[in-house]
Amino acid sequence: HSVLPDEAIEVYEQALKKNPKDAALASKIGKALIKTHNYSKAISYYEAALRSGQQNFLCYDLAELLMKLKQYEKAEKVLQQALDHEPVNELSSLMEDGRYQVLLAKIYSKMEKIDEAIVSLQQARELQARVLKRAQIEQLDAIPAQKQLAAEICAEIAKHSTAQRNYEKAIKFYKEALVHCETDNKAMLELARLYLAQDDTDACQHQCSLLLKNDEDNEAATMMMADLMFRKQDYEQAVFHFQQLLERKPDNYATLSQLIDLLRRAGKLEEVPRFLLMAEKHSSRTKLEPGFHYCKGLYLWYTGEPNDALRHFNKARKDSDWGQNAVYNMIEICLNPDNETVGGEVFENLDADISNSTEKQESVQLAVRTAENLLKELKPQTIQGHIQLRIMENYCLMATKQKSSVERALNTFTEIVVAEKDHIPALLGMATAYMILKQTPRARNQLKRISKMSWNPIDAEEFEKSWLLLADIYIQSAKYDMAGELLKRCLRHNRSCCKAYEYMGYIMEKEQAYKDAALNYEMAWKYGNQMNPTIGYKLAFNYLKGKRYVDAIDVCHKVLEAHPNYPKIRKEILDKARASLRT
């Protein structure tokens, strides 16, 4: 860069002596010195100019320079001196003081003195109200810029209030910002976020709609609308908003991964492939993108293909954006590839001969070892992230089913709950440990606690698992109505929940309502992508009982095609159904 020769600065200074009130000129000299990175000289120039008592307006430039140089105390002093005067009434002086207060607030927030920052902003807001009143009479052309500043002041107060978790106050000031400047997209978005955090879905929806009127491509608002519709369980509308985003940007994998979760909850996983195809057509690079592999992995996991899902997650696992989530999902698949109810006992006895085989036990040990190695790759950045990691480590300990390990896990989960009493993943961990240790009443108490809490999207998986485990306990003690209520709740939040349909089928079967049992097993079979031989077996069995022999034979063929070594379906159902058809 060019260093300004001292003569040039001298020329400025000579001119300034002739005309000491020339603000623009005085400002130019200071800016010239800053441009040459001659900061100490700039500071002494400003201080000298201020001492002469002529150029008060230079306070702002000096304070801003000191702030940039991180000399916050000095900057604060300069502004406090500038503000230390008799009350003013002139429009230009009011404007000047307003600017000083806004800058002072900025300096306070850099010093992390949030309360002082808010006080300065409140004073700036009062000055600005007077400025706006006077400008209406004296200086109409200044109004738009002054309104903009008023809106910015309110938004700053709101931002600080949000950080202090004073949401009521934050809402009040974002609303005021919008009075000054009704098309302020950022304020609208923040206001919508606050309404959502307070669970005021109608107000949130209203803000988002206004925002999308101004700016129909606003991604954050579209996402929030989708989230709202999702919370209201209007899955069709939610999907519609996501679809709009993806048609504009098919390779927006963050949106795509949320859409896949949404379609699962809406019971419409069959619609996912067309979005994956849209992303593939969009670019030749798609097949190399970690985000794409992550989305593909999710889809395969949700449709009962855990091994293929692992392959795709593995391709995303080294990525800085997708890696952590991919690793977590890989660990979950290792620990529970068939999505069973861990700790549940209803289906244990049915598959006892399989689960006790040495082959099965060896594969469990291998899976736990793989999961433990994957855990070492996780590098959480937040406090919540560290807790999530501890929880996963202890789920690994439980998967071994060894008493001492399960007890160790139980202790850790209990510690987390003592520190944070409504921590759902830890409460579910406690309940699962109690079930493995055969202490059902204790497990039931923890699960009842969870069932009384209100659902939230962050803990959605854990809510579902705890409702299923509690339903399992109720079924064990033949409390079918109570179990049914919980299963309906699972399906309200996730229409693809195979396990819920499977338990419903089991209850109907126990009550010898074979037709209804078959209907529920059909749903479990459909949403499990016709992959799970146990469900196929139960469906075929209930078809047989309901005298639907042809349907029973069809299902048997599908099971045997995928699992030729699933012998009991052949002799217990297929042969019987064929015999019945002949008679």
C-alpha cells in the first residue's frame, strides 16, 4: 500500500488551520493516517484535534480506532467524555449522541459487559425516538436512514436479551424493530425463532408467512415452516416446503437429510428415491459427495438395509460436516442392526433359539468391538456433545449384557440424570440397564417419567424407544390397553414405526383377533421393506389362522427367497397352507 508522505498530511494540516471548522478535512487527515497503518500517530492527531476543542465530531473516529485496536477502556473513556455535557436539543447533536451510545454499546459487548451494553442501547433508543420526532418537522429526507438505525438499535437490545434468555423482552424489541422497518427480514426471522422456542406455533407461522411474502427464497424461513408443519403433524405441508427448497437446490443435503426423516415420520419413505435421483441428475459430482452418501445411508437404514447403510455412512465418516453424525449412526447400527427393543422381553422368548446360538453371540461381540473403535473417532466440540459421547460409550457397555458392565453404565446414566433431571437419553439408558438386570419395576418408573414429558424433535428417537419399552413391559403383564395407548403415540409421531405395528399385531394375536393382527403385521412388513423374516413369519401365521391361504403362501415365498435358511416357516406355515388349499 502507499505510505502517505508527511508533506501531504502537512498540506491538509495547513488547510485546516485556515478553516478549523472543516469537518471533512479533519476527518480526512485521521483516515489518511489510519490508512498508512500509522496508528499511534493517528491517535495523537485525534487527541490533539480534540484538545483544541474545535473538532468534537472526531471522537467517534478515535473511539472506533481504539476499539479496532482492542483498547476498549480507552475507547470507553473517549465516548463517555463526549457524552458528558448539558442536555442537548439540536437535531444534529441528538443524532451525534445516538451514534456515540450505539458505538459505546458495541464496545461494552466486546468487553462482555452485557448489562452496560443494554443500558447504552436503551439510551440510544430514547435519543433516536426524539430524532425521529424532530426529523418529521425539520429534515424529512433523513427519516429512512434514521428509521433504519432505530430498527438496528432495537434488534441489538433483542439480541442481547435473547442471550440472557429473557425471551419476553427480546420479542418486545424485535416487534419494535419491525415497527420502524417492517421489511427487516433478519428481525422477522429471529422473532419467528423466539416464538418457536416458546412453542407459540401460530405466531411463529405468522412471522414466517410474512417473511416468505417479502422473500420467497428465504431458506431459513422455509425450513422453519417445514419444522412447524412437522410439529403440527401436518406432514403433507411440511414435505411441500422441503420440496420447494430441493427443487431449487437438489444438492442441499442438509435439507435432504431432514426431508428423509420427515418422509419416514409421514410413512412415505417410498418417495425418497426420487429426491436422491434429483440430486444425482443435478451434478456428476453427486456420487462423490459425503452429504449424498449420508442421505443414502439414512434411507437404507430406515428401510431395513443396515449393511448397505453402513457402507454409505462409512463413505461420509471422514467428512468434517457429516462425519460425526455418520459415526453415531454407524455405532447405533452395530449395537442394534435389527432395530430391536433393547431390554424388551416380549419377543425374546419367540426367538430364543436364535439369540442363544454361539454364532449370534460371536457376531454381537464383534459388533460391540467395532462400535468401540468408532467411538474413538468422535471429537465433540460442545458440552452437550460430550454428554452424548458418554451416553454412547455406556450403551456400548450395555450391549455386552455382562452384569458388571451394565452396572457401570447404570451408574453413569444415574450421574447424568442427577445433574440434569430430564435428560431423556440418560433416563432411557437407566431403564434399559434395569431391564437387562431384571429389575422391571425400577425400569418402569423411569419410563413412566419419560412418558409424562412433552415430546420434542431433538429427543424423538429416545422418546419412541422408551414408549416401546414401556409398552413391552405392559404387554408382559397383559395390560394391553395401556400398551395400546403408547403404541398409538409412537405411530402418531412416526408412521413408519415397524415395532409399534409389530407389538399391536402381537396384542391382537393374543386376543385371537387374527384379522386385526394380520392388518398390523401387514404394516410392520410393509414399513420394514419386507426384509424381516420374523415379521414375515407372523404375518403368514395370521393369514393362515384367518384362512387367507394364498396370501400366506406368497409371504412364505418372499421370506424364503431372502432367507432360505429360515426353515420353520416352511414346515409350520407353507406346507399347512398348501394342504388347506387342497382340501
